[in-house]
Amino acid sequence: MSRSDLAIARHFRSLGDPRVAGRRKHLLTDIVVMTICGVISGCNDWQQIATFARARHDWLKLIFDTMD
């Protein structure tokens, strides 16, 4: 399954990205999906979401095309 197959990613596809173009490491939809997954898993702040994403890096790579 690729990121574009996720209904949640399709829902947020048109969301404008306010970040500086040359400094984006991840797609905004990837960040939104990681954030939603983290919050559903019990994360309460950005640090916990980042920790959640790092701990599940291999699993997230299966979903997102852009992760290294």
C-alpha cells in the first residue's frame, strides 16, 4: 500500500503546505498521517509523536513512499 492509497492522505491532499519549499524533508500528508496515528496511539505532544514515528520507522516505510 502506498501513501496515495490511504483515505486519510487523500482527504488531506489539498491542504496547503506553509513550510519553506527547500527545507521540506517529508510530505505534509505523511506528517498528518503520522500525527493521527500517534494521537490514536496515545501521544499527547509533538515529542511523543516524533518518538512514536521513530520507533515505528520500518512500519511507516511500508506506508509512505518518501521515507528513507
